Amino acid sequence: MTAPAPRWDNEFAHPALFYRGTAEYIAGTVTFVRAGLTAGEPVALAVPGLNLRLILTELGTDAERVRLLDMTRAGRNPGRIIPNVLRAFADAHPCRRVRIVGEHLWTGRTAKEYPACAHHETLISVALAGRPVTLLCPYDADRVGPRTLAEAEANHPRVIDASGERPSTGFGPERLVAAVNRLWGPPAGPGFTFDATNQALAGQFACDHAGRLGLSGDHSELKLIVGELVARSLVHGAGTGALRIWAERGYLVCEVRHSGQISDPLTDRPLADPRRPDGRGLLLVNHLSDLVEQRPCPQGTATRVYLKLPSTDEPLKEPAPAAPRARPPAPPAGPTPLPWQTYEALHAAERFGRYLPQDATADAARPIVASTERRPAEPVLEALTAVEALARVVDRWRARLVRLARTRGAPWTDIGQSLGVSKQAAHERYGRARSRPARRPGQVGPLPPPVQGI
């Protein structure tokens, strides 16, 4: 195998390496790296960890002059590769030609990630056009299928294999762009239409349904992702948008649609440019998610974010402690979505609650004096009403959850611990309510079941 001919102008060089076996892989990559070191070019290796160790062993002491990146971490989401690996390394050496080995396909990639990797290869030519960069992309010809190799030929103007370097027979990335931008089908799952008045509720809506669909953890990252996508939709989508969430083939899928149109092909792979008010938002979304896709839709633009769901077949890292006594089997984990009244109360508190602490502190530190001016009390009263409504909803849900825990065998000791009170206090408040005498005429009966969803 031979390394691509050196190019000292500003033309972007993007050859593909088709290898079969470890020997051809080492011969192609190490020859490429050493040619760059000999020419005095900064060199970066961004390949999976196992292949990284193979190259380092062959390079020996030359490895000390190479920037090393494990692509299974740096490029787990293909949307991170262009801003965080390729352009970051090129921008770190603005006045020199750089050389990069970037291997974005490996055996651990899922079937859902392969189309995103092909799209990533297409966008590389746009992102690095006119830059003094030589990027070598290895492909294991024994493992990837003929379709993947054909797409690699379409994305790379030149190919290196065991016989040497040759022009690509099927180069034409514009064909792949049209295939990637095909329309999605209609989304499935619960939906939430948002605008500037209720955008704070979109993250809570997504987190509630994510727990029901099997996403573990506190969902703080999901709330950040939804918040950034909703904020962009309000800016680019005429002040409104639609959010949907569902589970699909081992992923939690969160989609946001708005009426804006895609104009920049790199809009979902931005750099952290402080001059762009929304650049860091999408960069954050790509950092927190496993996969991000953006395509046109009949409404305008649709952005889908994928988060891997925990597999039920995975063994536990540590054995679970033995239960002290037999209990009924627990239901599937995941919170129950809150009733719509809770979202409305949270919305009102979000809008007007910020008015309270500032004024309350100032009024407490200032003596009360007679004044002819009356400060508007309506926002404060509305916030007070919202907080009181939210407190009533929380009280009702707390009582329901206590009853549910008791029906599933939870002792009063555990219930009191969850509530932060003693066993006696929990039983005093919730246990005796079930044995109260019959209601007198005119008393209010039990509350009806809450309305689920939005």
C-alpha cells in the first residue's frame, strides 16, 4: 500500500483506505502517519481503541508526536466528529497542513448509526472544503457490506487498497445527500405543542414520558436536550413547534418539528462559535445524545434525537441485595405522567414565581410607610394561586402513592422514610384516613382519578 501523494496547496484531500486484515490496516495507516511526520505535518489518529493500540505498537517512539483519540468515545455520536475531532484539530494548526486518520465505522456501530455515518462522510467535504487537510478514512472490506463500500466510493474521490491508490469509480456525494434528506414518516407517540408561553413545560413532558418508556436516571440530560431544541424552534419556527416522544428499536426518540427551513447543511454540526447565539445549543445536543438527525418535513424541519435505552438482557454489574422479606413483585419502573393540571400550575409558577423572592426580600427590609402609590398585586396573587393549586395536586398525588405503596406490600417504615417522616407520623396522616366513619350528608367524596397526559 502507498500513502496518498502530498499536496501542499489548500486543496482538501480525502482518500478512503479499503483494507483486508490487520496487516493491510497497519501498512496503510502507519505509512500515512509516517509520511505526515516526515513532512513536518501535525498528525492525529482518531480510530477505535483496539486499532489505536495496533498502530501505536507499530509506530513505537513516533507515537509521541501524534495526537491520539479513541473514536468510540470522541465519535460515538457521528455528529460530534466534524466539530470536535476534524475541525478542532485543523483549527489548532491554522497555518499548517494537517493529516488525520479518521475511522468512524467499527463493529460496535448499530444499524441505526450506519446511515448517519454515511451522511457524516458526505458533510466532511463541505466542512473542510478549501482547508489544508489530508483525511484518510479506513474501511474494513471484510466486515462492511458492498453497499457500504459503494457509499464510501461515492464520498471519496480516491481509494487506496492493496494494489495502490486509484481514482474512485463512483464518486458523487450529491446522490447520497438526496437519499439522506428523504422525508420521514409521521411520528408516533404522545405530542406536545409549545410556544413562548408554555415552553418551560416541554422538558417536563418529555421526562415524564421517557420514564414510562424505559429511560433510566434523573433525565436531566433529556431536559437539556429538549430545552435547546425548543428554544431553536421558537427562533426559527415562527414562535411555535411540536414535540413528540416514543421508543423505537432500543432507542428513545425525541422529535421536534417547526416551520423553519434548512439552509445550512452543517446546521446540526456547529462549532462552539461565541458569535453565534445558537451554536452552542446544537453542540450541546450532540454531546448529550447518541444520535441526532435533521431532515425536511411537510411542516418545515424535523430534528430527531436518539438516546439508547438500557437493554433488559444486560447482566447486572453487581448482585442485587437479598430482600429482608417476601413482597409482591414490583411493577415496571418509571414515573406516571402527571395530570395536565400540574403542568398548568407549573407554568403559572414559572411565569410569576420569579416576582416573589425579589419583592419579598425588599419589602421585609423596608419599613411599611403610607404611600399613595399602589404596586400591582395581580401577578403576585396569580402566582400565589398557582402555587396553592400545585400544592393541592401534590397532596392528592402523595396520598394516592401512599395507598398504592400499601396495596403493594410496602411497610409504614419504608413509606415514612420516603416521606422524610417517622413511621408513626406517616400512619397518623395516611393510615387512619382509610378507617374514618361514613360521611355525613353534604361531605365531599373521594376525588375522581386524574386526567392523564396532555
